[in-house]
Amino acid sequence: MRRTWWAAIAVVTAATVIAGVGGLAPGAALAEPVVVLDMDDPVGDDYGPGTYVYPTHKAFVPGLFDLTHFSVSHDREYVYLDATFQEVTNPWNAPEGFSHQLLNIYIDTTRGAGRTDTLRKGAFVVFDKRYAWDLFVKALGWGGCRAFTAQDTAQARGIADGLSASVLADGKTVRIAVPKAVTGEPDRNWGYYVLVGSQDAFGDDDFRPVMEKPGSWVFGGGSDLEVNPNVIDMLAAPRGRASQERMLGSYNAEKGSPAVLVPVFAGEAGVQVAPPGAILAAVLVLGAAGGVAWWVRRRRPTTPPRG
């Protein structure tokens, strides 16, 4: 009878832990960010459609615009957009800790809604009408972190409150923190356009231009017609129709038509990672079950009971 009573307690304890989803208190699962997208990007593809070359000034060291990894995670209050590069430098002491990278992240949160242009001229790309964006997050190293919605006009100042950009301890990752009040709860069906440019305060929408020939402060390998993308790298599949080279190279200089892009999706490239709290829950449950089994075996009679 006592063995049954102790077993019942163990089962109730295990059920309580599971109900808490990873902690001793309800809601503890979000103590650590939950990852909803985690994707590598090919190394060494900071060349746009395959032809771009860096400016000739010594400040533009190789790898500055080479996106190698991107992840999306969230906790109770914020969504974190983490972009990792081969190199991150800050020669001009930008307050956010990075001087060169310009990140434009367009998110398709709602199918059948949104827009397909970039809001402002600068990137010289458009987006597939099947995956129009609803939220646009822009980050650069000079206090320019903003979020825009598809309803904004080109003159909109965007949302700045609560947004921030910083370099993580690895020295290679730029983290953009956006309040959930702006983004809503992340969904694995969201699509992401992650565009990397070079920040230029005098460029259209802060993009450094890509010209036909490189110069001290401009990229080369494009054209002088304001039609080739000013995007140096982007999150994309390594090959196929949705590869970076195919998409950024889809512009037509003669017709003046821009490149058309498609997003990546968490369901295709990402993994749902169990938070540490959930792992702890599993350990506690297994431990409780093991303890009950050990106690029952220890209390089991070694000889048959007398009749």
C-alpha cells in the first residue's frame, strides 16, 4: 500500500514538472530564448550575384559582408535576429559596435497580405508577390535601428522604441532585439528576407552603391544604371533557383527590371530547439521514475510470504 502511495506522489510530481514545461514554476520555459530558425549561409559568397568586388579602400577588409549564419529566437519580451559574419570591425567607433554592415530584414508574417517593394529605393530588389512582407527591420551601427510595417509610406520614420543592435561576445554576430509588441509571437511559417549591404550615410536608404568599376568607396561588378542590386550577401539556399546568385542575378539592365527574391522559411531551414527548462523537466521526470523503480525493488520481499 505504501509503495502505491509513493508511486502516486512520483507520478503527480512528474506531471507537475511537465505542466511547467521545463521548470519548477509555470512559464519557466522562456527563461532562455527559444530558437525558431537556425540557418547557415555559404561562406565566401559576399559577391552579390557572383560578380561584385569590394571597394578598394583599406577599411573594407575581406569578409565584412559575408553572412555565414542567421538565427531567430525569442523570449517573453523580445525577438532576437542574429546575423553572424566572417568579420566585424568598428574602425569609426559606431555606438552599436559595428561600422560597416547594413541589415535589412523583411518578414512575411501573413500570407495574402503585405507588399513587394523595399519601401524606399536603395537595395534595388523586389520580392515575390506570393511572399509579400509585413514587417521590415533595419539595423546599422549608427543608431538607425527601426521597424516598419507594410502600411508605412516611404517617408515614415519607423518604430525605434525598444529596438537595439549590438555585437555579441563572439565579436562576429550582430544581434537585433525587437520587442514582441512590434513583431507579435514568432511563427514557424514566417518567411525571412535577410539582405546585407554596406552602410553609407550618403547612399539611397543608406546603401553603398555597386557600380561597374570599384572605387575607394563603391563596390564594382555591377552597372551604372541603378538597376543591379546593392545587396552584397543574403540568406539563401546554397544552390538551385533560390540561390543567392540566381536571385540577385535575375535583374535585367536593358529592360530596367530589378531582381526578384524569395524568402527562407523556418520550416525548411530551421530547427525547433528545446529550451534548457524542457531538458531539465525531462531529467527530473526520468529521475523520479528511476527513484520509484529503485524503491519498489528494494521493498520487494526476497522470500515468498508465509501462508
